[in-house]
Amino acid sequence: MGINKDLFITFEGIEGSGKSTQIKLLANFIKTKIRKKVYLTREPGGTKISEKIRKLVINDLHSKSNSLTELFLLFAARAEHYDLIKDKLNKGYIVLCDRYVDSTIAYQHYNGNIKLEVINYIQKLIDKDQKPNLTFLLDINPSLGKERISKRSKKKDRFDKEPVNRMNKIRSAFKKIALLNKNRIVLISNHLPKAVVQANIQKELLRFINK
Ligand code: TYD
């Protein structure tokens, strides 16, 4: 399949929305069926330094931490990471990223106290307004998301301890962001079986590629 456009694809959604599972399945589909090179990455993280910053954001800063400290750490991680993403796109990879700027808008703006202009301004310094080409927003009822998190064996980080009402707020924020970016963001319900959800994602990806 000939793909002549950059494909920087992001996955967004609340904790427990199933992003990590679905992104891996999509990476496999792209490799085996579309036969393109895939680069799978995540935020915060993705490079050596950015993964170190991830540890700071996720474990060492607690809810009482300064929201600007958190914002700057997240953007510091992204500035590093974006260079890598650009490089991979230039080399012909399809880049799949677990969380990106929409998470910053949902968490730090809608659920935090950071002005949208501030986020947009810093983001533009990093990516010169090169938005992801396509974003899948995995939507899930927070109670179900929480249930999935509690089944995970790994140590819970501070975000995973969010109460359901906060997750509901973030879910609504993501939906608002999706409405404002209809041409880029595809909302995918994750209340269905894993394979059905993946089939929906694949269908949307093929639709985008063939557009
Ligand atoms: P992670 O354990 O990766 O959560 P998940 O598996 O659900 O993606 O933790 C990432 C956390 O970082 C998540 O709770 C959202 C948060 N985050 C922000 O608050 N702002 C951001 O810009 C990004 C990228 C993530």
C-alpha cells in the first residue's frame, strides 16, 4: 500500500482506556498487513532523558507539586521526544505515540489551571504547529477504566490513583477536544471486545490513508 503522507498517529484517553493494548495491536497490523515500518513510543517518555523525566512526573512529584513544574517537565520531555519523532517520520516510519498534546490540554488545562494559550504557545515552539495527522481517542466509562487499572499487577503511579469523578472530568475534556478537532481526532468506544475495537481502529486508519 503506497502511503505518500507523514503518519504521526497518537492515542489518547483516560487511564485504563486501553490505549496501550490497542496501540500495540495497531503496530502489529501496520507491520504485517500494511507492511510499513512502525515506531511505537509514548509520552511522557520516548527518549533516554524523557524517560527520566517521566519518572519524575509520575513518581516523585505528588499532588501538592507546583503545576508549572509539572508542565515544564512534561514539555521538556516532549521537546526531546519530538526531535526523535520527526527523525523517524523522515526515515519513513509510521509513528504511533501513546499520549501527546491532547493529554496536556486535557490534564493540565481542563483539569489543571494552565491556560490554553500557554500550552499552545509552548507546543508551537516544539513542533511548529505540526499536529499529529490522526488521533484515536479511546473512550471508556471511568469505573470500567478503574477496574482495569486495579487488575494491573504493576505498581500504581499517582495518576492511576485518580478518583472516578476526576477521571470523568478528564473524559469530558477529551470529548470536548475531539469535538474541536473533528478532522483529526476519531473517537473510538472501548466498551466493546478488544478485537472489535481494534477492527474499528484499523478501519479508520485505512480510511485515513486512502483519503
Ligand atoms: P501512564 O502510566 O502512561 O498512564 P496511561 O497508561 O493511562 O497512559 O501515565 C501517564 C500519565 O501522565 C497520565 O495519567 C496522564 C499524564 N499526562 C499528563 O498529565 N500530561 C501530559 O501531557 C501527558 C503526556 C501525560
